[in-house]
Amino acid sequence: MNNLLAFISDPANDFAGQTITYLQLCGLSILLAILIGVVLGIAVSRSAVLGFIAVNISGLMRAIPVIAFLIAALPVLGLGFQPALIALTVLGIPPILLNTYTGVRGIDPAIIDAARGMGMTRWQIITRIQTPLILPVVAAGIRTSAVQVVATATLGAFIGAGGYGAYIVDGLYSNSQTKILAGALPVMILAMLIEGIMGWLQFTLTPAGLRSTPARTRQGEFFSSFITRRPRR
């Protein structure tokens, strides 16, 4: 432990700089995956054919090892931060896309019809009915995606992306347990923090009436409670 603390505190090892690099790599990858995954998930949910294609392509993407993608992309993207960012974004998209698609398609059409019958506009239906119902499902996808990205970003060190993975790779080559721990422990802590924070966020985004009943039943209860809260005209 003393060796590890000495390694981290040594300015020559640039632990702060590698931490910033790793956080930037993970943060940008997750943000891009959220933007692309949510937009694609909503887009393909409007068509059963597009949804089928997207779901199967997402499954294939998850089956490709990240390290294999990094090596295959070397001739085109080269070495450094950018190819690792692209690879991690590709890794992070499928869970978000699938959960967004599932969330949108899982909304009971009778609820939307009832909302239209009450005179609600399209925008009101999206913001007051659909969004609260799909947010917990999307958050679960983001949770899975974020943990995967954080845990896998160390592989970016193999193509010169830096971050904590650089310590792990260097430690493996030099047989230094201190360097391996300097890279592995922060990643483990960060992954657990992300898991805890996203779990809390998922719970918070779930309306109280949707937390303990089956999907169709709780959607109906949510819509009923929304109706009772509306001011009378």
C-alpha cells in the first residue's frame, strides 16, 4: 500500500493527468452513446422492421470484442484518443438503444389513445405521459452502458489512448504489481461509483406508482393518477 501511495503521489507518474484523460475518455463516450442510442431507439421504434434490424445489429455489435474492434480500426483511425473514443461509443450504444426501443414499444397504446381523447396535444403526450414511462427503462440502459464503458476503457491503452490502462499495460510488461494496482483500483472504484449513482438515478426517475407493480398495471395506475392531478376546468 505504501508503494502504491508513493507511486500515485510521484509527479513523474502523472496520476492526475491520466485520471483526467480517463474521465474524459469515459465521459465523452457515454455522452455520445446516450445521444446516438436514444435518438436511434426512438427512431426505430416507429417501425417494426427497423426495430428488428436495429435490435439484431445491436446484438452483433455487443458480440464483437472491443480489443478486436480497436485493432481492426487501426489502419483507418490510427493510434490515440480518437479511435478509443469511437470504439467505446460503439460499445455503449447497444444497451441504450435497446432499452429506449423497448421502453417506447412497451407503452400501452390504450394510454396514448386515452390521452388523445382527453384533448392532450402531441407534445403534452410526449412530455407528460411517454417520457416519465420510458425514462426508468432508458436510465437502466445508460447504467449498463456506463459501467461497461468505464470497465473497458483500459483497453484503449493498447492503442495509445492513455488513462489508467497505461499503468496496467506498463505494469504487465514490467511485472510491476504497483503499476497494475494504480490502474486497476481507480477503475474498480469508478465503476462501483457509476453503478451506485446510476442505480439511485434510475430509482429517482421512476415515478412512485411504477416501482412495485407489473408494467401494464403500473402504466395504467400512473395515467390514472395523472388524470386525478389535472386541474378541473
